[in-house]
Amino acid sequence: MSFSPDKIRNVVVLGHQGSGKTTLVESLYQVATDSPTKGSVEKGTTISDYLKEEQDRLSSIQASIVPVEYEGYRYNLIDLPGNDDFVGEIIGVTSCVKGAILVIDATSGVQQGTIKHFKMLRKKNIPTIIFVNKMDKEGIDFDALLEEIREKLGKKVAPFSYPLGHADQFDGFANCVTLNARIFDGEKCVDAPIYEDKKGTVLEYNNMVLEAVATSNDELLDKFFAGETLTKEEISQGLRKGVLDGEITPLIVGCATKTIGCHTLLHMTNEYLPSPSDLNSFEAHDQNGKEVEVLSKDEEPFSAYVFKTIVDVYAGTINILKINSGTLSLGDTIHSYELNSDFKVSNLFYLLGKKQIPVDKVGAGDICAISKVEGIKTGDTLSDPKRIITFKKPKYPTAVYFRGIEVENKKDEDKLSSVLSKIVLEDPTVEVKRNQETKQLLIGGLGNFHLSYILDKLKNTYKINTKVSKPKIVYRESIKGKAEATGRYIKQSGGSGFYGVVVMDFEPCEENKFEETVFGGSVPKQYFPAVEKGFFEALQSGLLAGFPVIGVKGTLKDGKYHPVDSNEMAFKMAAILAFKEAYMNCKPIILEPIMKVTIYVENQYIGDVISDLNTRRAKNIMMEEDGSESQKIIASIPEAEISEYSAKLKSITQGGGYFIREFEEYQEVPPNLKDKVIEENRIK
């Protein structure tokens, strides 16, 4: 069944790891479908956590879509991982989905992940409903919890419900807007009157909600402070406008395991979160760079954004689309902006977890998937060939935690390369590269948990067992002084021999460079290229630890030759010998790679982060504002000091900080560390 844009709600479900997101999605699905059973995270039977790695860890790893149809509306619920290592999943989805449910664990309060996700939602102007989960646990002081939430997430959080129960037994809640209650009867929630001893508190919270409504409109504000009663229509319209504008963040309470609050959450999602037709036009450009207005209407030309790619062993590549405008039908020909080519849609379906539900047509604002189209990836734009456009791509964090990887069985070497390319296609935050100097195959991600998942996937899905090692730092050698040396390569044992003698100077230079200043023909010109070749070949391995040598100028000044025995090989070898003879007299040094690191951190952790950076030999530390309560710290840090930094930064910032890195330059290793580097890397 195809739904019009006003009947669709696309909603991400996120929160701190362990807050109960997946169980909530499972309960919402049960409510909407009236299913007699409900999947369990502990038993590995939920719709959204279908990967073996998720079931083993009891934790979501990738974005999973659970669409439900309820009372004439379509809800695309997207269960997102709470672990920071999988932030790429959140970035991809929230770039095109503009409604959210933020889950808070009542027993843990406002955790760091809660704050980070909430700030991200606010920054992206995504209307949000807060669901306080696990209210059935003992010892929860809701008034204190609400105060903490409003203190850490802002005063715009308004309680739309209040927990009910006696003697620490949570059995339902009062709706602070409609002033009725929902009570859990042991099997399900039913309508009921508010307990007499709770009415006073509920009315207080009702007044708080009405005040939030009044602030959305000057006329309502005057009416409210004049003591006049707001009509139901005024309250409903005021609340919706306030939520859509980000001026009100509704909060409701419940228990996902007992399905308490789930009916109310679905109704509020429909009433307060935006439909695609509520959204402003999308930012898009045509092939000439001209801005194009794209509206979520069925009658508009087709356009879609690929926000996630899955590589299935059996089904092949699956691309998940958010249709931003127009409709998509099975058999349509559409255009890929990135590939600059057209293709026919031969497979069109909805995803329910891993289950594929074939469909003939999908309308504007909806989420669907296509498969078996080579070359399309996350971040791509698809559109009508008659109106080719491109949407702005989100910026993903770069890989910061690398490990060397090799197969345990040599028979899997060829297979590994192909499989890793599929993993990179699925996850834009994964990087795979071959270090030509160390010969290591490196795989990088956002943290240890991220890479451990990838290694498990290699084993479970692709049957490739691997072993990992720490990445080897790619050092360089150079010189700080000047020296002269003579290189002699003379071998005569009857017949044609080898005779080449060179006198060369070696000195520091910005880049490796060869010159000759030979006078009088002591070395014939035809041997100059051989001397140059020998010089550059010698630079490939320094004498301190075997690292490539950079920043050296070699000058051929003089030499000798033999009319019969001299040849190119002799002069090439003579240049190599001259370099080795002079090298230790040129004050050789070790250079290390310096990375430019940009760290994103909340203001409260700046001091601790900078203190830690100082222990890592950081230089040129600068700070820039990144929002009202966070900063960007930019610094130059030796690569050797940040190979394990992702875990340390998360520890310092309680999971809230992250960083990106890029190569900056090479600098001399401090004298007190030089011998250690040489010893660890010397060719044994």
C-alpha cells in the first residue's frame, strides 16, 4: 500500500547504549500489528537486531528499519546503535530523516550518549519526543529525574505524562495534556481515571505544558496569563507548532518490556512529529550547480537519497533510499548522479529488519530499497533522468583506530580484498589501505569495538579467520650535516671488469636532489645518470634503522673511470658506496609523521583533554568554538602518540568526544626517544 506524504512519519529511535531502544521498537511494532508475541534482545529474536554480531553483543550495530502501519498512517521506525563507534549510522540516517524518539533509561538518568544525541538532534533541527524507559524499576524518583533532564537537556523539555503507582509499583501514567490515565492491567494498558492522590501533581504538570503552549503564540500567551482557558484545538495546534519549531520537547514515561506508554507514543509521533509534507524544500543542485527546489510531493519529479548500503551474501548490494520527491515504481528508469548513468529498477521492496517485502510503487517521503545495482553507494543521489540533481552529502568522521590485518589461511588472501571492499561500501567510516613500506594491510575504524565487529563479520559471514597487529609507524631518516665521501667500485678478475670511482658531497635540502659539478671529464657524462640512479637507490634505506631517507642533496664533484672496465653498473654502485661512507658523518636523524588532529569536545572536558594532549607531545594547540557548549581543539601530534587515542578520549569525555586526523608533515624525533625508535625498528 502506498501512502501519501502527509500519512508518513519517518522516525529515528536513539539514545545511550543499553537504554532500551530496540525493545521499544519491538513493542511499538507489537502494538501496531497487534502481534501476540514480541521479540527479545536477550534471546536474539528482535526484528531489528538480526545480525549475529548484534545478537552476540546484545547491542545494535547498524541502522535497522521497522515499518508499521497503524490507524491509517505509516511509521518508518529506524533503530540506531547507541555505541559511539557506529556514529556513521546515525549521521547517514539523520541527514534525511527529520523526526526522533530519544530513549532515556530511568535507572541511569541522563547519560553522556543521551546528551550527545540530543545536541545532535537540536543542531539538525530534528523535532524530538523523549521516552523515559524502564519506569517499572525500583527506587526511581521521577521529579528528581525530570529536574535532571531539564537541567542537562534544557527547559524546553515538557512533561506530557506523569508516572502512576503506589509503593514503588509503576503501573501506568497520567496524560498531562488530556488529563486522563493509562493503567497496566497485567497484560496491556487500559484507559482509567487518575489516582486521587496524584491529581494535584498532574495538574501542576498540566500547567507547565500549557505555559509551553502559550509561549508559542503571543495571543495564547496573553490569554494564558489572563487566566482564560485554552481550547483543545489551541492546545493541539500550539503543541504541534512548538514541537516542530524545536521550542517544545515532549517527554513521556513508560516501560518498553511491558508495552506501557507505547500506544501513547505512537499517537504522539503522529500528532507532533513532522510528516514529509511538513518539511521545507530540500537543498539540491542541478548539473550546472544551480539550486533546485525539491518538495516532498508525489507529483514532483522523482528524486531520492541513498542513506545506507547493505551487502548481503545472497541478495547482493541493497541500497536503502529516502524518496525526497515524486514516486518510484518497479521498472522505472532512473539516473545516478555519481555514476552519470541511467538504470532500470528491477527490484523494489520495503525492509522489515532483514525481511524484504516486494512493492510495486513507493511515494514521496517514504523509505524503500533497491538491489543488484552496481556502483551505487551511501550518499549517492538518484533522480528522474529528465531532472538530474544532486543532494548535499553528509560529512562522515575519518577512521582513527587502525590495525594490521592478515589471514590465518593463505588461501583466503585473494578473497579478503574483495570482502573488505564490500565492508567499505557498507560503512563510510571504515578505511582499508596497504602500506607499501611496511607491507601491512591496514584496516581502520572509529574504535576497538568497531573493528572487533568487522573482524567478527569476516569470520561469521565470510568464513575468513584473521589475526591483527599494531600498525607500524612509517618513520623517515634525514641528515642535519654535510660530508664528503669517495665511493669505489672496482672489480677485475680477467676479461671485462667493473671500475667506477666517485667523489660526492651530501648535505641537507628541502627535497631529495641530485646535481653534478664535474670538471674536466674525470667522470664521462654518459655515467651521470648511473650515479644519480645509485644515489636515489641508496636513499631508499638509511643506515640508522632502514627507513627511507628524505631531505638530502647529493652532488657529484669528481671521480675516475677506466676506458675498458667502466660501465653504468660500476658508477651506480660507487654512488651507493659513497652515500654509505658519508652517511654517519652527516649527523643523521630519525623523522616521525606528525598528524593534524581535530578533536570535538564539550567545554567541561577541555582542561582534561589538553592535559592529556601535553603528555602526547602535542604542539600548536588551538581552540575554536563548535556550538555554544563545545569546542574544536586543533593540534599537531606525533602519530606514535595517537594510535590508541580513541579509547583514551572516550574515557576522558565519558564517550562524548571524538576526533579526525590527517597527515601534516615529518619532524625530528626528540633525542631522548631516538634510540628507542631505532631499536624497535632496526632490521634484525
